[in-house]
Amino acid sequence: IMSTGDGSYDYFQFVQQWPPTNCRVRTKCSNPRPLQYFTIHGLWPSNYSNPKMPSNCIGSQFNESRVYPYLRPKLKISWPDVESGNDTKFWEGEWNKHGTCSERILNQMQYFQRSQAMWKSHNISEILKNASIVPHPTQTWTYSDIVSPIKTATKRTPLLRCKYDKKTQLLHEVVFCYGYNALKHIDCNRTAGCRNQQAISFQ
């Protein structure tokens, strides 16, 4: 496993995913009817020079007892494993790959608490619904159609990521960015995301 060792990072990406896109593009999901709301993919310490780094840092390995019992039922709603259904294993993978890189700022307990608080602070599904953007088999939107209502509601610019099913560009993830301490919500830089010129489908 590649490690960037010291886990130096500039900001956090708080990544939420649209489960139906996961289940359509990636794998067969354990639940034949995927959840119809945005769920957490992870909280990723990131660098402006390479948003995918750092990862797999030297740090304490996942310990389920540090995910407080009161938090577990909440995380099962906000941060489920939509593909295999093994939530704890998903949390473990995200902590070991990403959480270890910001451990000096967020210990394991805080990492999951902050993620839950971020998820609660803005309901993306509701924000889009209020802008009449709801899952539809044929309707498409532009990048700015989707970003605008989120930006209005959160006062910050998110990043959209897409997956492809044949030639259709499907909305997959909405990323919120936070400062070094994972407290201040900031604008996201426009890094690799959905293609601006191509229509986005939300199904």
C-alpha cells in the first residue's frame, strides 16, 4: 500500500455519494433498491497539488469501540456501505486510508463525529429537490444547474463528480470542502469532476 507517510494535507474533501449511481455503474449492490438520498463516502484530507493524496498514513488502525455506540445507528443511516452492506468494514477502510492522515487534528472518535455533523448540516437531496432537481430517467441538467442551488444554500462552491454508463454522464458525488481543522466550510477548487460541457443525468 502506497503511503505518503507524514500525512501533510491542506484541506478536507467531505464526499457524499448518490447510491443509485454506485449501484448502476460499479457493482451489483446488496440492496436491490438503493437508498434515494446522498450518503457519506468519506472525509478525505487532501492536497491542492494532488487531491487524491495523502492516503494510508502511519497512524492508529480502526477500532470499532471508538465509534461510540450512540453514533453507530446514526452512521448506519448517513454512512452505509451501499454496495456490500458491511457498514463497519466500510468505516474501517475509510479511516485506515484517509482518517489516519489527519489524526493529529481529528482522532478516530472526532473523525466520525465531524463527518456526521457535516452530513447533518446540509441535506443535498432536499436542496436539489427544492430546486426541482429530482431523479429522472431522461431529464438532464448542466453542471451549473446542479451547483447553483447547493451554492445558494451553503454559501460555498461544491464540486460534482460523475460516473459514466456508456455515454451517459451520471451524477455520482457532491463534495464539500473544509479547512485544515475540518471546521470551516470553504469553496472547493475545481479539480477533476463532471465534464462541464456535457449534460448530467440524475437517476
